[in-house]
Amino acid sequence: MQYSLLLISAEAADAGVTEEEMEPFRAAFDAYGKSLDAAGVLVSADILQPVAMSTTLTLRDGSLKIQDGPYADTKEKLAGTFVIEVPDLDAALAWAEKCPGAQYGVIEIRPSAIAFRNGQWQSTI
């Protein structure tokens, strides 16, 4: 089963974290990604740029609207994702517990319902 580990935290700049203070976390994320890969469970991983770099698009009311910035202004923001393929929620929780982001933020573990594989949509439930 595929699970997305969604890293949610305050951004470093908002939390007053310096570049120098970030270095140990970068090393920890590097080691974490390599351990996921070595275990054969890593599908993909992305650490996102700051929310100030985001653009939001909608067609909700029939016309295209594009705005700079996030959809919602919150203290904690989506900082990155790890998609893993593991047998069950217990295994996903075990990997989420090892994520360095859990030390200063929240890891939301969400199972995939449908995945695009081999050119078609497939249920993962």
C-alpha cells in the first residue's frame, strides 16, 4: 500500500532558524531518504521551496484565477512529502517516526486511494 508522509511545519525563516542551524537537519533528511531507498520502500520524495514561491490556481466559478502564495495562510505549512510503499499503516507509522521532521513539526500519514501506474489509474484500496 502506498502512503504519503506529509511534512507540516513552520518554515525555517518564520521560526528564526539560521542556515547554519539547518545543516544538521539537511544531513538527517539525507540519511532518512537513503534509508528509505535502501529498504526499497521509497517511491518519491520532495522537500518543497518556501510557501512564498507557491502559486494558487482555481477555475471554481468558471473563470481562471491565479494568485501568488498559498491557498490558506497558516503558521504551519506543507514542507515536503515522502511517498512510500509498505504493507500497512503500522509500517508507515514506523517510517514516519524516523522522519527528522517529526522532531519539530507534524507528519501526516495518508494512504493513497488511487495511483497512476503503467499508464492507467489503479485502486490501491
